[in-house]
Amino acid sequence: MLAVVTLIGIIGAIIVPRISGQALDAKKKVCRQYVADINSAMERYWFDNGSFVTNLSQIENNNYYPDAIPPCPVDGTNYTIDATTHRIAGHAHP
């Protein structure tokens, strides 16, 4: 019985750190996907209207981004538009 408990403890010590690190990596990947989706919606808006998006609420409709713009899953901040590049600013999580 002691050997079984020891073995389960060793396996747990190996697996738990790997699982906890994977959650942050998954959130970073989701953030990158959100940024790509939002940038794509802003580009479609520009092609259709000939003007740049100044507020993300402009693309929250069925033609561009059918759902509400989500916050960043890594740090919970809202996405913002860089006025120079007209793309999502920041969110390059290391």
C-alpha cells in the first residue's frame, strides 16, 4: 500500500507542473487567435467602408465580428486599436 501511495505521489509531482504550464500557453494561443480574428474583421470593415475602425464596437455585428469583442484571456485587459497601424496594439505575450 505504501508503494502505491508513493508511486501516485511521484506521478503527481511530475504531471501537475506540466498541466499548470499548459494552461498559460493555451491562453496565449487563444489571445493570438483573438487578435488575428479582430484584425481580420477590421480589415474587412476597411475594404467595405473605405475608413479605418476607430472603436472596436464598430465591428461588433454580424458582418464583421458577430459576438462581443472578448477581453484578453491572459491578463483580462480589453483590446485596443493602435492609431498608427490600425491594428490591435500590444498583446505580444512572452
